[in-house]
Amino acid sequence: MKINAEGQITIPPDIQKQLGLFPSTEIQLEVIGDTLQIRKPTPTRCANIIAVMRGKATRNLSTDEIMQLTRDPS
């Protein structure tokens, strides 16, 4: 692997897939001795809540039905 003239490297697709590195994924770089470590930042509290809730819905409601449930019935 080589660094191009703009200082960029290409992460092989199999590694991207393994680590969940999609286009626009934020990463952190850290130098440890003579090693460059690349990692995804720790998810925020909000992202953790969404991850826990993902897939928990028990009904297939349309957007209009959800909006109706959130409106004041008066």
C-alpha cells in the first residue's frame, strides 16, 4: 500500500466491510510510537439509544398513522 501525492491511502474493500467503514464515516487517527492507528469514534449516547431501539417496533405503521398518534386528540 502506498500513500498518494495528496497524502491519501485506500483501505481495501474487505477491511472497510469488516469494520463498517462506509463513505463519509468519521474516523480517528492516533500515532502510537511508529504505528498509525485508525479507528471509528465511540458512538455518542444518542447513537447508542438509537442502536438499542433499532428493530424493536412491533407494528407496521405509516408515517401518517404515527403522526396521528403523536397529535393532541382534542
